[in-house]
Amino acid sequence: MINLKWITGRLVAVMRREGPWGTFQRIVKYVRFMIGLPSKDMREYRRFKAAMDREYDETHGVDTGGTQLLFDLTIDSPNAALGGSHIATVPRQFHSAMEGLDIDVADATFVDLGSGKGRALMMAAEYPFPKIVGVEFAAELDAICRTNLERLGNRRISCELGDAAQFRFPGTDLVVFMNNPFDPVLVERIAARLVDSARAQPRTIRVIYINPRAPELFGREPWFHVGSVSGGDIFGLSPPA
């Protein structure tokens, strides 16, 4: 069923951020996508993405690929209109990000905000994180993620159906992963929550932001830039004053 409330909210959110012309361009883009007439660049990307998704899923016996628009998914959140389409992380981008980290992940919890079907969680399991947590607000994607994790059978990984803006970050060191899951206004709220969490309980926190829509939100104190990676950036929090 098409979620008209989500569509209306999404249009309002895009209008506020990008204005009438930007909103019109996005509508044209979505319509072309839905009727099977994407741009040349989009067609090439979709071919690459489909091949990569198929290879990953067949190799691991899971279902993590494809593109899922949110308008026909079940989302119980006031921030539903601020979420983007589900597009699983490209493995080379993920591993580039892991190589770019400047901390020992053996003491850190990996948190994927907007975890979708769980591919990033499964790739994180290739590293010595003691705990790996996914947060997803679309019920259908969360259900697929749980099925995938059952097949994987790794007890370090869990997923949570809920709103990333309300997630309570654990008190351990953190590696927070985001593959462009939200509009900037929601990313800003999450960044503020991380700052508050670090002030309440000082510890090492890193944010991996892939395909970033608003990297400037991490461009001022107490944030600092750790480094650039394939398709994104890594940011850290300075020790609280």
C-alpha cells in the first residue's frame, strides 16, 4: 500500500531543503525511475549495482541487494519523511572505510544507523568488533535483516527496529556507520546526540559517513576529520572540555 502520509511529508522535507526547482527535479527523477526510464548515468549505476548485489548475495546466501523506496514500507516514526531509499553499501566502500579507521575496533561497538537488510552488519562481522548493532525504522527491511542474520548465525550481531534519532548509544567506544540514510536535519540531530553522549561518558567515537549528503555537519568542533575514504569520510569527536 502506498503511504500517502510519507509521500506528503517527504515532499515537504525536500521543498524546505532544496526549494521548488530541486523538488521538481527529484519528482522527475523518481517518476523516471518508477516507469523504467532512468538517465544514462543511472542505468550504468543500476547495472553495476545489480551485478555487485547478485555476487554478494549469492556468495553469502542472503538477500541484501536492490533499491527499496520508503513510500510503500511500514514506518512507525515521526521522522519517516526524513529517510532515504534503501541502497545497500558497496563492499569496497565499506572495507575502505574500515582501513581508514585510526582506532582499534576490538574495544568498539559497531552501530549502523539505517541498517536496511543488514549487509553492513554482516561485513562488520569480518572485523573484531565485540558487538555489532543495526537500527532500522522500516519494518519490512528489519524483518529481512533478521532473516539474513539467522542464516549468518553470528551472535555478535543484532538488529533493532526503531528510530535512529531515539537510539541510546552504548557506553563503549563506538564506530557509527551511516550510508546516506537520512536528510541533513536528522543527521544533525544524531550528531548532537553523539556529542551529548560523549560529554556524559567520555570515550572514543568515530563516525563513518558514506555517500554523505551533509558532511559539513561534522566540520566544526568538537568534531574533527579523521580522513577520506572511498565514497565518504571518517569523523571523530574531540575529548570533552
